[in-house]
Amino acid sequence: MIDHSDSSFRLLVTGGGTGGHTYPALTTVHALRTRLAAAGRGLDVVWVGTASGLEARVAAEAGIAFVGIAAGKIDRGQMFSLGNVRNLARAGRGVGQARSIVAEFAPDAVLATGGYVAVPVGLAAALRRRPLVVHEQTTRLGLANRVLARVATRVAVSSEATLSLLPQAIRATTVVTGNPVRPEVLAGRPERAVAALGLRGFAAHLPVVYVTGGAQGARQINALVRDVLPWLLTQANVIHQCGPAHLAELQQHVPGLPAELAGRYHLTGFLGVELPDVLALADVVISRSGAGTCAELTALGRAAILVPLASSAGGEQAHNARHLHQAGAAVALLDEVSPACLRQALEPLISDPGRRGEMAARARALGRPDAADRLAEVVLSSVPPRRRSTAAANGDRQ
């Protein structure tokens, strides 16, 4: 049984599979809880996802009730395969399970942030006539959100560029909120990064380049940086988060660096709580172009060189990178990706503070650091006035 209090706003959350779907949902839950607490109300949340997905662990760590359902991921490259038939059957079973959850919990609103598990939950919300808010993190709607946008009460997108890509009927229910960014990412302090990482060899007069391929690292980015490193260290300090699996391989190249330059290079497999401080210290970031990364870089206003993951679903990373590149908010390596291309992109940014500052300003102009609050407001406003006032009255009678 799912317990809830009549005095609280009841939110059903769905979405997951990757951090790009999961963490925006979690950040929005926190924003909703803060907003409701200021109004003297509580928030009851149930997260619906797959038991084996990242969302199950994230919900447990956040103390959010979690319910697992059946779900099936559609392989767009093998549309008529036996695997897809089985996955469609699982999705159908998931809709039935989700309808029962929606009926029992009776949410005031449902928030879906993408991933294949969101489809059965979103469809169940529509079938039970519960307000459904769909949030898209990337420039183009993902497959799950394209399905749900047709039955959603409101569609929230992260970029103005998405609006022109939507059918007119869906555009009428769409609002630009941005992609929620964890508050701690925005609260970094550069001096704490220097202390935490022991960056005593860094040259204070040179810019700092932060290289990352995400928590697991990216072999492609690691190789590109390795090949330009002797030149780069004559121009900048470098913090290179390479991923735990790649650390030993890259460490073999460090002894070959000139002694006067080696102190400007900090190589690490993983960054934890230091990450916001490193982002605050960085002048230029070299990274992939996932939706979460782009949201953080623009919210912070950081000049960036983006190397999209070619295998990202639907080419999403390339679309994200192209959007920022066209706005002058980043340099995207989209066609040829080589050490020479990386050096050509880096050189003007690290040698010209004015050019670097202009790119950072353009990135900041696209950023929405208040995206979680905006999305929380969309969720609250999706509830019909009658239901909203009834819930408030029930709370007053407690």
C-alpha cells in the first residue's frame, strides 16, 4: 500500500535509466518540497521506475518511496524484431501496473522526465485523467516524450530552440523552463578546488582548462587531450578527470612531461564533492554535450569545447552541441575530431581572455539556473483550480 496524507501535495514521478532523466526529476522534487514548505504544505512523492534502473537507487538515497514496474525499451534500429515485440508486451503490462499505482496514490500531478519507463506511467496518468507534465532535457524530444507529449497537460522544454521543432498542437501546451541543475553545482568556490586538489604547481597567471568525459570518462576525449598536452601545458593549467578505468593508462604519459610543466597537470580518475569547485575554477571546459552537462555549463557561464558522443540516442548530443555552437556559446567538434581540431579550437580561447569572456557571456545568456523552480511552478499550475482548492481545504481540516 502507498501511504499519503490528504494535507500534502501528492506527486508521482517517473523517468530514469540515465542520470540525464533521473537527476532533473530529483532536483525538481527538492524545489517543489521547498516551495510547498514555504506555503505550509508537505509533499508526498512516489517514484515509479524500473527496479534495476538508476532511478531506484537515487530515490532510495533521497528517501523517496519507489515502486518498480515492467517496462520495455524499443530498439529503433530493429523495429520489427522479436525483442521489440517482447518489450512492447512488457510496456503493456507496465501500463496496467501503472494504472493501479495511479488509482491507489491519486496524485495531484504526474511528472515524467523521459526514458522508456516513463511511457506506461504517463499513459496511465492520461487514462486516469491526472495532470501530466512532461519534461524534455535535450533540444529535440526523445522517443518516450514524443509519445507522451500528445497526451500531456503541459510540456516543459529546456531550450527555446525546441519550440520550432514541435507540432503546433503540442507547442500550444509547451513552456520553456530550462533543465534543472543541482543547486550545489552553482555554489562552487575556486579556492576550495585549489585546496582540495592540492594544485600547488599551477601557474596563477595562466587559465585553467577542465577536461571531463563524465563519471566514467571518455576514451576519445582522453586521447585527444593526451596528444595535445605538451603544447597545452605551455598555455594553461589542466585538470583532467579521465574516469577510473582510464587512469593507469594516462598516468604512464605523465613522467614524459617536462618537469616545469608537469606541475600544471592534475590527473584524476573521479571527482566527487570537489566538482562544483572545479567548475568554478575552470576558464574553459572540454566535455561531452549531454543535456545535463550543457545545462550546467550555461547556468554557470563557462566557455566550452564540446565533443558529442556519436552513439547518443537520436544524435541528441550532436544536436545539443550544435545549438550552443550556433549561438556562440561553445565550440562543437562535429565533423572531424582530431588533436589538430582540438588545438585549433582551444588556442583562441586560452590566449584571448576577451574572446573567452564573450563565449562565457553567451553561454550564461542561454542558462537557466532557476530551471527547477520554473518546472516546479509548471507542475503546481497543471493542477485544475478546483482540485487545487479542494486539496488545500482538506489540508486546512487536518
